[in-house]
Amino acid sequence: MTDSASGAEITTAPSRDETSARGRPSLIAGRSNLPLDDRQIRIVAETFSGFDYQVPFRYEDTARTSFRVEVNEFGNEEGIVVVGRDVFPGASIIDPNSALSMKAAVAHEISHYYRWKDQTEFPELEYEYLDEALTSLDASLRFPALSPHELKQLVLDAIQRIQIYRSHIHGSAAGNPST
């Protein structure tokens, strides 16, 4: 299905797993898991088009929102943002990522695309949380038209990702992942 307003491709294809951080869900658990209706899908498509019409994306009902690198029929890598139900915020108000607005989440995913294209991403799994933090910070700078609240959400998300990364590093060094 193609969105008539933006011309964006909207499909419901199965998601695929990746061995690198690419393709892994960008948004932490706790976000919405409610199916999107046609109006919500259109709003997401319009948000993508309004932010950057050149970034390819598609909606997959069963996927978690993520940036992926896929190989086309000619064997070339192409970046694409796959949008799932979790593009909208969840009920949690304590977790910065769960509270990210849909617009902030879209900005974050578009920033993944450009960080991949500019070769500034960290695709290795061991740096996943740092990459996510830098992507949220990139989005807060790349999209100054976001509301001040949404910009703050992205910065708080980055802080949370750095804290998670730090706890993984200290937990692994001490042999205890919970520290």
C-alpha cells in the first residue's frame, strides 16, 4: 500500500533479525503495542515526509521500530526505517524512552539513517547503547523544529542510554550485570 499524501510505501512484511546493532529495535520496551489504524499510519507517514522525504520507511504491523540495512535486488545496501506499533509512546512517564513522542521517535530513526549514511554509527552490538544515545542527541540537533519538550525527551533518552551502557560496562567488569 502507498500513502497517497507522501508516496511512502506502507507494507506489513515480517521483520528480520540482524547480528549487528542495525535492525535491532531502537525503542526500549514500554512503548505502545496497540495496532495503528489508517489515520495513525498516515500521520506517521506525514511526519516522515515533513521531516525528510528522502528517508525511506515502511510500516510493519508486527515489527518493532528500527533502522535496518537491507540488500536490494542489485546487491546494494539500502537503509530503511521500519515503523511498528511502538512508534507511539507508552503509558510509562518515568522511562524517558517510553515517553518519547511519535515525532521524537521518528526524528531518532531518521537520525539513524543519516548516521549510517555518513558512517558515524557504531554498528557493533557492544556499543549499541552509546550509538542509541548519540542518535538521540543527533536528532535533537538535526530537528530543531521539534517542540522544546520533544527536544528534552531526546536528551533524556540519550542520558538513559548512557546510564544503561555504563551499568553494562561496570556490571561486566565486576562479573555482575546488575550493578
